[in-house]
Amino acid sequence: MNQAVPRLEVRQLRRVFDGRVVVDDVSLGIQPGQVTCLLGPSGCGKSTTLRMIAGVDMQDSGEIHVDGKLICDTVFRVPPERRNIGLMFQDFALFPHLSVAENVAFGLARNDPGRAARVAELLERVGLSRFEEAYPHELSGGEQQRVALARALAPRPRIMLMDEPFSGLDNRLRDEIRDETLDVLKQEDTAVLLVTHEPDEAMRMADEIALMRDGQIVQRGAPYNIYNAPVDRQAVAFFSDINVIRGRVQGALTETPFGQFLAPGVPDGQAVDIVIRPQHVRIDFDRGGRGPNPTLEEGAAARGVVERARFMGNESLVEFRMDFDGSKIKVTVPNVFLPAQGTPLWLSIRRDRCFVFPVGA
């Protein structure tokens, strides 16, 4: 069975500014109704990729296709206004002199007989029917964002490009507006490419995440897979705090104070980083002071001394100074757990939750 033609497909996009490669061989495809997040730190090439797809910037090489048809390469170029691509940015860019209804109708032809009905439909969908005659300055930030969404959707774009559109909202509103936006986009069956540097936003909104670094997509996949099967140490660290234990491989095993860890395929003598998130470190309250007592699942326990403990709302973060080498290990514990500084406790780590990466790979 043939896979459906992607609504949006980019092939090997490349962009160079002043001799510096900003986007390097970026390829991806997005189906109708799918949300893909370009996720990465500032300056990694996310927004430049978006600008090339929108037609605001020209690639140095590569192709852009919509519904299987070429819209841009280095020779042929469909103008931005004819690409049927909607845009939403950090700045909602509403016209202050136009009413809410006039803002939403801006991209529709004046002689379109369905113009008024389309505006009314979208304002109802985003919950702003009663603000039809209001002006942007009379609205809250969240309401302005909804108007911007309705305006972008009014011409029924096949693709929506969104560049950090929720960053201007306060935390109280952000999750609500994200969910509402996602519902509307799904109803419209729009293919969405969302740029963000916030892992939580990508995990909340995306069907697929494309993790970018230094102009390249280093990993693509469903949020669950990206989080649980990261490609390297940096990918783990982008989604959460990490603990790193360095060891050296001998016979496909790495010896650590927490026991042995498998390192299949890594040659003997190679240094590796064993990476684990704080929520996967266990404080062994039952063990007390009886010392290490290896188990198959968690290996040996290692003792640490509490340096600091802080309550973070839904969990507590406890930092330990480890006896074996003086390194620090962070542990998150559900609810309130605030042991006094200097308290000795035994820690163990889940082997199945650790990631082993060769150093320098």
C-alpha cells in the first residue's frame, strides 16, 4: 500500500549566510492534519527553515513540494502569496485600525460570497463571536492570539507555519490556548509546522518532533520515541536535567559504583557516558546504612550525602554529593521530601532507564 503524498515535503534544504551554513540538508514531510514541531535551541536554523517554506527567504539548494507539486527550487519559485500557506508568528500583527471581523476577513477576496459566513464560522470556533466589532487593543493577549489564528485559517490554507506563536502569552493562558489552537487546526485538517525551543510545548502539541541542532535535523519521531530513545547525550539533556556517570568499556560492560552497565557494540577501552534523568534515580529508604546490595534491575546502591533539597511544587529536587568520586547526582521525588543537609542516603538507578553514549561520538 502506497503511503499518502505529504501535504508538505521539503527535500535537502540548505541556506548559507555570509559563508556560514544556517540550514544544512533539512528534509521532512507532513501529512494533512499532522502537527510537526521543529524543536531546538535559538539559532539552530528553525525559523530560517520556516521562512524558506513560506517563500520569504530563498534556499541555496533543495526543493519544497506541496501535495506532490514542486513550488520552489533554485530555479522555479511560486510566489509566497500563491503557496496557500498560513503564517502565525510571535507578534500577532493584527491591524489596529480594523475590527476583529475585518482582521479575520483580511485574506479573503472582497467579492467572495461566503466571506461573512467564513468569518462568523471561525469566530464562533475560536469563541470570539461576541467580539466581532471590537478592536485589537480591547482584547487580551489570549484573545488576540485567537483572532490571529482565525485570520490565518480564513483562506483555508493547506499548510500552517507557526513560529513560537504562544511565547507572548503568560503561563496561565498558554496551555489553554495551545489546546484550543490544536483543536481548531485538527478540525481544519491543516498540515502544521510549529517552531519552538520549548520541549514541553513540542511534547504537548506534536504528532512528530524534528529535533534540530546546528542547522541539521538530528532526530525525528513521535514525542514518546524522541524522549525515550534519544540519539545522543545532548538530545537527552534538551528535554530534562540529566545525571552523567563516566565509565570505560571492557568486554561490552562498563563498571560503575552503581554496578555494571551493558555497552553493546562499543569497543574495549572506549570511554562512555551513562546518562540518567533525575526522576529515574531511586532513594533506597529500606537499605538504610546496610551498604550496597546489588539487584538485577537496579544494580548496586551507592551512598551520597544531601547537599540541597528544594520543593518544586509537584515534586522535590534533592542534590547529593556522592561518596565514590565527589560528583553530584540530582534526584526528583514526588510530593514533599526535604532531608536536612548532610543526611547520608543510598541511591540506586534503573538500568532500563539509562542511556549509554560513547564519549566524543
